[in-house]
Amino acid sequence: MPDTTDGRVTTASYPQLSRAASFAEEGKLEQAAQLIMTHLRQHPDEPRGLAMLGETAMQLGALGQAEHFLRRAIARGATDLRVRRELASVMVQQERPDDALAMFEALQRDSDDPAIVAVRANILEKLGRSDEALPIQEALAKANPDRPAFWISYGYGLRSAGRVPEAIAAYRHAVEADYEFGEGWWSLASIRQQVFTDDDIAAMRRALAIAIDVRNSAPLNFSLARALHDRGEYATAFAHYTEGNRLRAESLNYDSRELTAEVAEVETAVDAGYLARFAGGATGDSTPLFIVSLPRSGSTLLEQILGSHPEIEAVGELPYIPALLRSAMEMATRRGQATVPQVVAQMPPEQATALGQEYLRRAGLHRKSGTPFFVDKLPHNWSNVLFIRRILPQARFIDIRRDAMDCCFSNFSQSFSSAHASSFALRDVGQCYVDYVRFMAHLDRVAAGLVDHVSYEQLVEQPEREVRRLLESLGLPWDPEVLEYQRLDRVVRTPSAEQVRRPLNRDGMGVWRPYEQWLGELRETLGSLADA
């Protein structure tokens, strides 16, 4: 048996596991996995090896395998807190919030680590159970005044609930606890009010002068840019937007040609017959409305409008389609390389039905009414239309499109995570917009009517006309309440939280114009779309 310390299985008795741990610390995960598998061939079902293989698989992004090996490790006796926490983290990454919540509740009973409580509160918040999450977030923040991350979570919960002044106060507490904490400054910058003082700008500049960690320096640049923008100092603001994006991109190897190639494959492989095979009976008894777009296109506004209709429930940006597609791709690619159109085309009917049912089950965790329609507004689902059509034949798609220059610059000036890697360079975000338009145009050619299209600008200028047309397409009656969308009482968890609580306005139009002289690369990449 291996050595144990405090009930935890260690690697001390197994030299291969010790070497594997060293490889993992150096980031050589494939070599680490090979050593662990060699160890397990010699010591079948040895729990520490199983746990390490699960942890390594998780780091490699093979979440299905990570779950498999971690569960086996626990079944064989590796029941220490770390292993169970790793399994709970896999549930979070797989977007299985009910399973993750149960696991973190169990972990909380065995540990006094406030980080576990914070994750549990975050899961509750994502599930729309803000009334449960917010008191936990408040207690954590007040019990840990020197932990800025807890104040950010508390502020985020307050802001989502519409309690903006209290959110600002929470964010300010975070930057007072650590003035170098970039996320705190960006949380303030993302409030659609001019909240920054001259002292704030001076503090951000001091923080930038000493910031080493890109997790601080990147959002500090975006925050300072936003503050300077509000003062009309556009040249310096643009320099900080550019630097913030450069820092974000530095650790990634984003290649816009990959998305272009994926869209080209769809144009070649997907014809009317491809999509016609997926038409048929509904999965479940509700109809998801997928608002698909690029980020910063007005999707939150459209969702709020539709959610004001008595037969439609707005449930926010659900992460479940990408998670289910990732799981399906992980299983399919164990047999060899495959692309999304290939996997979707070859998917057996029983698997498609099971995936559709699982999506509806997870979406149901967020639902509070029995309306026949609900809205999932995760923007990047535009590239997942084929998969969605396969697993949910009844789904409807609504593409909301914003002026190309406005949309792309708004993405470039937003402090996004790596999930929006195309936004980190003007050429990349422009190419993403071009590819998105190509994708939608192809669907219109091969499956006319599959996607309804809404212009953000027309929605603002002629809201009744645009919404009437859309509701008619959905087979729903007109209801004047949709034009009173700002009165909808719901939590809004996007950067547009304040905007959608205001009447329709033109504030989002022409945001790029003060920066026109520096946007040549973007205009060149967009081509004719820049003036469409």
C-alpha cells in the first residue's frame, strides 16, 4: 500500500507517480499522463494513480475521462478532500450545476475553506437562485474584508439584481483592499455610469506601473481606457485598449484562420438535404428560442423584450449547448479526428434525443414558469446551430446583428476572458464578424426561414414593427407589454445589465467614431460590411 498522510494517499511509495507529478508541475501533461498510465498497468486500480490521472485529464480538457478516473479513485479509497474537490470542479467545468452544487455542499460540511463557500454561492447565482446566493456572498465579503475577490462576487450579485449603487460600493471596497486588483477596477469601469474620479485614474496608473500579473495589468488597461474615454482623451484611451488586448492575446495562440476554415467546411458540407434530415418531432414539450449573435450586438435587449411576452420566459445565457457539444466531440474524437459537421451528421438518433433531453433538463433548472417558449441568449451559439438543430428539432433561431464597426469596436474595448479570444485584435474581431455573416448567409441559402434576422438599429428605431414581425414568425400574438421591457423584474447577468433597465435609446450607435483614425485594420478586414 502507498504511504498516507492525514488520510490522503501520497506518491512517495511510487517513483513513477513522483516523476509524473514533476512533469505536471512543469506543464508537461502528456508525459505525466503516460507515466501515470504505465504505473496503473503495473498497479491496477491504485487510487492515487487514478486520482492523478483524473486531475491530469482535467488539465488537458478531457473532462469525461477526468470524471471517470476521479470517480474510480474515490471508489478505491481516495476520498480525501482534494480528490473530491477536483471531481466537483469537473462538474463545474462540465456545466452540471445541480451535481456540482450537491458536491460543494458536501465539501462545505467537511471544510471551513471560504473558497468552497464562494463556489457554492457562484453556482446558486448561475442557477438564478440569487435570493439564496446574495446573503452568502454578503457574509463572505464582510467576513473577509481583505479578500477583494469576495467583494467582486458580492458586487456582481448586487449589480445583477439592479442594486447598482451598492454594487459600486462593493467594487470600491475591493480596490481599496488591493488597488492593484484589476478585476475590481474593471468591475467599476463596466458600470454604465461615469464613476471614475481623477484620484481613481491616478491610482490605476500607479497600479499599472507595478502590475506583473496579466490578470491585473490587462483589466487595468481596459479600465483606464474606459475612464479616459469618458473624458474624451481618445488617443490615450485607444492605446490602453490596444495594450490590454495585447496582454490578453499574449498567452494564447488564437488563429482566426481556424474559424474561417470551419465556416468554409459548413459551406461545403451542409446543404438542404443535410439539414432536412434533422427536421421532425420535438424533443420535450417546450421550444427554446436561441438568440445567436456576436457579443455586444443587443442580444440582452432583445431577450428582455421577448421575455416580457406572457408566453416567453427569459433565462439568460445558458452554457449548456457548448458543454454538451464538447462532451459529444470528446467521445467522438476518441476514435479519431472529426469535425463538428461530421459528428452531427453521424450522430445516432438516440444520442441526439438524449442530448436534447439533457439540455432541456439543465435549462429547466433556471426556469420559473411553464411558458411554452424560453430564451437562451448565449451569443456564441451562432456557430452551434447545426448541433442544436440535431438535438432540438423544434428550436428556433434569432440572429440579432449590430452595425459591424460598432459591434467589433465594442468587443475590442471590452475586457473579455479567453472565451472571446477573437476580440483581442482588430483584424481578428473583424474576421470573426465576416465569418459569422458568411455562416448566416449560407444557412439562409440552404434552409430559408431557419433563422430569423433582427437588426439592432431597426429594433431601436422601429421597435414595434420589428417585434411584431418576429412574434408573427414565432406564431405568437402581439402584446404591448413587450415595449415596456425595462419593467421586467428579473436578474440580468451581462455587461448590459443597466442598459436593459432603461427605455430604448441610441447610445450604442456610432461608438467607434471617436476612434475612426485608428481603425483602418478593422475597416479593411470588414470590407463592404463596414459600410453596410
